[in-house]
Amino acid sequence: MAEEKEMAFMDHLEELRWHVVRSVVAIFAMMIVAFIYTEPIFKYIVFAPGHVDFITFRWLCQLGAATGVEGLCVTDIPMKIQSRFLMGQFTMQLQASFVIGLAVAFPYVVWELWRFIKPGLYTNEKHGSRGAVFSISGLFLLGISFGYFILCPMTIAFLANYKISPDISNEFDITSYVSTITILVLSSGLLFQLPVIIFF
């Protein structure tokens, strides 16, 4: 009897291992695609919130014009991005590729995790958790969208225009810039999972 339980436990570990392997492969595959298309990704995605023509800033300008509040329009983001470390740009290329790969593959990773958990649930638990993969993926997408389109441009605009002295120019290192974007986007994606956590 003990041997049967032990074998069953080992079978579960083996099954979990393959779910993890497939998830990692999916993330790695998306990471490779992002790594290949680094130049357009950095130009149109990573650096985009740091430009005044970013869609969020355009919306704010339109809102300011409609309401008569001129202060809503961001007209200048005085900053310069530089790389001060030998491996700075390469490291940030890897980090950005991983984050994008994780974000794109997240629904598949959740689906793999759900496939492992679902057989161990009771019938009423399965019934109560219908649409879990869709809900988790949707909330994650909503969260990273909020982080990217709201938090990132607002944070960048505020920090780029913040000066304690006019003698100091804002020249941000690429590692600091990408890390800030990554933290804001992923943190928002995880924070938006609170409804699911509360439900379960």
C-alpha cells in the first residue's frame, strides 16, 4: 500500500515536471522571438512611453483641450537614455525579451498549471472554478495594460521632469529605465490577480 502511494506521488511529480517543462519551453520560444525583433520592440514598445507622442499623452492632451485644463498635456520629457556598463545593453535586451516572452506565454502557462490542478479537484470545485484560465489571463492582460499605458508614461514623465536643481540633467541608464518599466508592468499584472485570489 505504501509502495502504491509512493508510486502515485512520483507519478504526480513526473506529470508536474512535464507541465513545467512545456511552460518553460513556451516562455523560452516567445523570448527568442522577442530577442530577434529587439530593435522594433525597443523602438515601438519599450521606449514609446518616454515620448510625448505616446498614445496616453495624446489622450491627455485631448482631454485637457476638451476640459480646458492645459496642465494635462505633457509637452516635454527631458531625459536621455544611456548605457554606462559594458554588458548593459545586452543584459537589458535579455531582460526585456524575457518579460515579453513571459507576458505573451502567460495564458499558456496558466493553462498548463490548470491542467495539472484540475484532476485533483472535487466536482463542486471544478464547477466553481470554471473559466479560471480565462479570468486569470484576462486580468493579467488588463493589469499589464494598466501598468504600460497608465503607470509607465506617468512615472517616466514625472521623474524625467523632476529636478531639484536646474544644474542637474536627467540622463538615465538603460538598466534603470528597463527595470522600472518591467517592475511597473509585471507588478500591475500580478496585482490585478487579487480578485482571483480572493475568490479562491
